[in-house]
Amino acid sequence: MQRRQFLKTAAAGAAAPIVLSSSFAQQDHAPNPRIKELTGRIRPVTAEHRRARIEKAQRLMSEAGMDALLCEGGVTLGYYTGASWGRSERLFAMLLPRVGEPAYIAPKFEEARAREQVGTARLLTWEEDQSPYDRIRTLLQDTGAASGTLGIEESTRSFVTERLRKEIPGVTLTSGTPVTAGCRAVKTAEEIELMQIADDITAEVFKSSLSSLHEGLTEKEFGATITKLFAEFGVSGGALVLFGEASAYPHGSEKVHTLKEGDIVLIDGGCSVGGYSSDITRTTVFGTPTDKMKEVWRIVRNAQSAGLAAAKPGVPAEQIDAAARKVIVDAGYGPDYKYFTHRLGHGIGLEGHEWYYLVRGNTRPELAGETHSNEPGIYIPGEFGIRLEDEMLITPDGAKLLLPQAPSLEQIF
């Protein structure tokens, strides 16, 4: 499975520490005993939650001087409305005015399906030989925004933006990101709980998967085992799996690698609960680790701890990256990006990667409720790589990881 193919979710169970060696053969296993417990914690996002999201968006629109916000089908549309609509050459969109209720446009032949999605909300349709942008103009006129400022959700396709600019020349187009990221980046307690469940499931799946490691296993075969374990919990999920030298490349290589005694095993993946993603990386070894492997693992864990300690509200995102990077560079794995080749982290929520990034140059101060990956790594070409990744929540007085840190190279949870 490719690095960022995170899918859908439900639950998993506890496993004792597993010491790995080539004597382990693939084996049948009983269903995880924590399935019922974890799935029982899932509470879907309610209409009340979505109402609060729209109200927050409208407050942010006022602060940004925005008269309306346009969203195509996709993740952000679902975030505000619960509607699920794929994208095609035929435009389906929501227009959210700064004051008032969301309204929608849809192809006429899709009216019945659109009505199922939007309920009693205002819905304007357009025939195949008509322009959907005429309907958007009507909605803007009705809210007094035809010559105002229209925020465009950042994933909106360029042809939509160009047609808006051409067919509604009186409106000023601007980025909708201050509103969409302003809402989605700061998670509510309900969102954080869904992410916590996704993390808990991922931990159980990764633990359970280790007993299937055996000499001669391919990365693809082990990845398939992990996917099946997620499926046993009623969820779709998966992982990037890297063995041996392949772990020295953060997203792997095109070569086929088979497992042998003494290989590093890197597992990076997750699932999605109620739409909210997990993204966890654990690195272990099949057999007996070398002293160098153990030392590199210790440095990476210390870097993760340094990033965690630096993270708190008001701290610029780049300082969190710098704190973790300093540990790695000071330990001799520098300078700069030489061995720790990527940023410390990304935002995570409805998407595996979203706002905001823990990277040099991002001077934006952190806010309580934001969630990021905290994933330092050291990658030594021709030898091995070590990465540890956990989800990190910014709290009012600091930060915390949603899972306990890995105890050791040999014991990943």
C-alpha cells in the first residue's frame, strides 16, 4: 500500500511484547478481544456539531472580510454539511454566505440524489446546456454578495475558479483557507476522541501483525496481513512496510525486499474512524539488533521527546521542528536534512496530511486543539532507517501524544 492510502475504521486489541526472530512462522490467530470495546466508543459527528462548524466558519468569514465561501464536493463539504459528493466535470457546490444558511447547486438530472444529501436546504439546478455559474451568481445576488468577496476552498479545481472569474466578474475571489483551515485545524473533543480511537485501533493492529513475520516474507505480503487485520475490525486501513535497506528511504523504493534475520522492520500506516485518520510509524527489528541500530533508535526517540516538549500554544511551528532536529544533529547525524531528511510533522484530521506543518519557515504560532504528526527519523542509505511517528495534540498547557511512546526497538508498544 502506498504511504498515504488511509481509508475507513472501527477497532482492535492488546498484545504482550513480542521478541522477534526467524523462528516465527505465519500463524492463525483469534479475533482481537478489544474489537467490541473500541468500536463501542465510536460516536458519529452529529448535526449539532456541524451546525457549530458552520457558525464558526461564518465568524471567521466576518473576521476575514469574506461575504461567502464556495466548496466543491469533497472533504471540506462533508465537514460542514455531512454531504458526500464526488467530483466530475459537472459542478456540484455549496455556497455558504456570511449570514444565512448554506445553499447548493447541482446538475438537474442529479436533483433527486442531491436532495438526499442536502435535505431541505435551498438547491438550484442547471440543465446540461446551462451554466452552473449562473446559479452561483443568483445565490450571490440573493445574499447581497454579487459584488463582494467570495472565498474559494483551496482544493477547488482551477477550471471552476477560472469560470467564476469569467462569468461573475463583479465578485472578488480570495482564498478560503483562513476559514476552512481555521475551522478544521483546531479539533473539538468529539473529533479528538475519534482520532484517539483510530490510533488505538492502529496500535492493536500493528502489535497483532508482528507474529506473522517470518524469514522470506515480502513487504507486500506483510502489508496485506496488516490490511486484513484492519478488515477484521470492520475498518479499512493499511501500512507502508519497509524491510532492511528499504527503511533508509522514508517512502521506500521500487525493489522487492524479503525479510531476513537482523533486518529493520518499519511499519507506517493507519485507518480512519468516523472520517478521522491515524498515522503511526513503529520501527523494530527481526531478530537481534546491532548496537548501531539501538543507538540510532534511542536518538530518534529523544528527538521525538524534544519535539513534544517544545510544543505548546503560542510556539511557532518551526521551533518544534528545530527542537527535534537539534537532537539528531547534535548526535552526529547532520548537518540539517542530511540524515533527518523531512519535516518533523504534518497536520492530521479528516485527511492524513492537512494544515499545519511543523517545518522550518512556518512561523505561525500553535493553537490548543491542533493535531500534528511528530515523526523524526534517521535514514542511512545502504544500511537502514529508523522513524517513530505518533499523533500529537496541542493542549492548553503543552502537548501530548495520543499513544504512549515506543518503549524500545524490540518492543514497539
